[in-house]
Amino acid sequence: MKKLLTMMVMGLMMASVMQAQDAPKLEVKPSGRILFDAAYLSSQNQKDELKSGVGIPDVRVGVGFTYGKWKAKVDMGYAYGKIGMKDVWLQYTFDQKNFLRGGYFIHQYGYQSCTSSSFKETMEEPQSNAAFNNDRMIGLMYEHKTKDFLATVSAVVETDAMKQTTDVTGSEGLGALTRLLWHPHTERGNIFHVGISGGIEGARYNSNEELKHKQFTLAANWPTRVAKIKAQQAVVDEAKTMYMFSPEVLFSKGRFAAVGQYFLNKVTRRNNLSAFNGSGAYVTLRGLLKGNGYVYTMNDGGIDTPDPGFMELVLQYNYTSLSDYRAGIYGGYLNDWTLGYDYYINKYMIWRVRASYTRVTNRAGFENNELYALETRLQVKF
């Protein structure tokens, strides 16, 4: 009997050890970033608002968790005296090709969704993306990828769902987004993909009861975070539904890369009012001064952050139209030319320099304006 008990105890101990070995391990990884910006700004108008200066426009502290097939991320941001929630999501990975993510994050729509705002090669995102794409939204996103294809589909609610309760917002505006990519070439220095994104959204919350879920506001800032001033803004009243469409193309060979994307957003309206149509596009050319080719990121469908020690020159042209005479809405026409230099100092630091010329015309209530900007940024990430 004693031998039997001893053998049973030893068996249970061995089983528990084996079970502990088979159980997944919880991995916790802190993360963060700090941006140090300086900008010289010279404008034709809005001189009292577009001032030169320095700033720390983004400080992030977060933590990521991995436990077997489960992943999670919580990210907080601080900028100019305000603390805000950034990414908060939970993800289940079915296999190497499929995952489902739920929470508050940037859903896949167009090329710019492959990188966060602080990792844009031109320092700031193209104004057309700012005007026609969404910031973070609460929702579910399913992603499927293969050797040659990437497909995502999202079900989302309006951005104010993260800021207000339903007794304030009323019924939340709903939407759906998708991004479809074909990427037959994904080798270092030999990249090609073509894709299309689409979406549909209901009108958004407004604190004015008469405008609640009857309005869309499409806007873009002047390309600097030292001064956060609107360059364009179209307020579409009596709005019902916004339809979104955006094709994209990416090509890279050797040390050269080119990206292009077009946007078309249409907002249908009540009371027989004409629909509002806004459009925009950008083209970005990138060339490595030091380095041996760009790398593709399969999960996000875009060029990954270049390796430590790499240097590049960047040239970008952006056009954004938020004026539609048929709808009687004049949010402005914007043209922007940007020349940039990026030095990826090491694994944790990036230095960027950006020179740009931006012109805005045909904006109701504002004179035509031009902005010359020279900016630099030291980015620390970990």
C-alpha cells in the first residue's frame, strides 16, 4: 500500500510537471515612445496661429501581453497637458494565417494603416489620409493572410463611443471597413502590392441635439504638430451615410520605393440635398542613401521600419479636395509638397528632417493661405 501511494504521488508530480511544461508562458513587454519636435513656420495668413516653436507632441507608455494564442495591448498617450487612451485591444490568433482582434485601435483601411502616426516616413501622415480615413475606433477586425494575399474586414462604431456613454450619444453610429491586398512579391528590395479598401459609416455624434447623427466633419491640419491648426474642414450637415473607396499600389526595387493611394468619400444627405463628394491622393517616393533594400511586413501590408543605421530621402506630393460646389460645401483645396530625410540611428532612435510647402484655396470663411515649414524630430522608442 505504501509503495502504491508513493507511486501515485510520484505520478501526480510528474503529471503536474508535464502539464506545467505544456502550459503557455505569459510574456509581458513594456513599450513607449517620445517625440521631440522643432519647427520653423512661415505663412501668408493665419500668422497669429501658425507660429514657430518646439514641443513634445507625443509621449506613450504601454504594455503588451502574450499568452499562447492570446495577445493584448494597452497604450496611453500624453500630449500638451492631456492624457488619452490609445490602443486597447485583445487578439486571438487561430493560426499563422488568421486572427481576430477586438477593442479600440486603428482598423485596416488603405496603406497608411500599416504604420502608426509617429512612424510615417514624412513625419506626418498625408493630409488626404487625415481627411478621409478614421482614427482609432471600437470594433472587431478579422485578418486573413497568405503568401500572396491579405484581407481584413472590420465592424466598428463611431469614435465618440470611446469618449461618451450612450445616454449622451444616443444610438451609436455603426460602420464596416475592409482592405484587400494582392502582394506577389514580398522579398527585401523586391516588393509589389496592389489593393483596394472600402467602407460604409453612419452619421456621427454631435453635442448639438439638432445635429446628432446628422453630420460628418472631414478635416486635415497643417502638416505640423508644433501648431495644431486646421488647414481644411468640410462640415456636411443633414448627413445620412458615408461611402468610402480607396485603391493603393506599392512598388520597391533595390533601394527605391514608391507608394500611391487615392481616396473618394461620398456622403448622402437628407431633404433632397446634393451628396457631398470629397477626394484626394498622394504619391510618396523613397530612396535609401544607406541600406540594402526595404522590407515588407506581411501582417500590416506595407514597408516595415528600415533597419538601424539606414538613411533615406523622401519626396511626397499630396492633393486633397474638401470643396464640392454641387453640395454647396467649401472645405478647401489643398496641395502639399514635402521633402524629407530620415536617419534610423539605432534600434531605439530615429531622426527626421522635413521641409514642405502647403497651399490651401477655396475654403469658406478663410483667405487662401500658404505655409512654408522646416521641421525636425528626434524620436525615441522602446
